[in-house]
Amino acid sequence: MIIWHIDDDPIVLEIASRTIRRNDIGSEVRTFEDARKALAALDKSTPDIILLDMDMPGMDGWEFLEALAKRENVPPIFILTASLDTALTEKALKMPNVKGLLTKPLTIKDLATLVIG
């Protein structure tokens, strides 16, 4: 399973990547601190799952999701957030391709969600 994680916080990216690798969930974990770079990378390859932070400078998660809505063959997306805002949850789950919302930090239980879907 190839997992892409988009988050502007390098510490969050490192912790999640280690958790994924330690639990043999992803055969490859690719991280992006910039959503625009991830969007451009989708022109060349497609992951099995995308983990997406919503609150980022430059292109935020909402803009990333809007850009993906115009594309075909978009992988499932899981929002990974520290927010407990129920409005965020409701809005995010209405977006095309968003399959779930996970809270930071990524846990082993969250990893089961990714595998089971």
C-alpha cells in the first residue's frame, strides 16, 4: 500500500511515517509539506491512500480537495487533524473521495481504519 501524507508540520509527518512503517501498513510512505507539490506529483503517480491536513499555508486542504474534485481516479482521502470541530467533520465527509477523519497523532487504531477502509 502506497500512502501519501500531506501536512505542513515536519514533526507530524515524521511521527505518522514511523507509525505506519513500524506497523507494516504502507509499503511506501511519501510525505509532502506543500499541497501544491502533492497535486503536481499526482500527474506522475497515484497512491493508494492520501492523509491530508486541512490547515496549511499556501494551498490548504480544502483547496486541495477542490482541485481533486476535477480529476478522475482519485484515491481515498483521510483527513488527519487536531481539530475536534464537528462542522469540519461534517463538511469534510461531504467532499468527494473523503473516506474518513482521523485525529492527530496517528494511532495504531487509526491505521486499522486505513487498512479496513
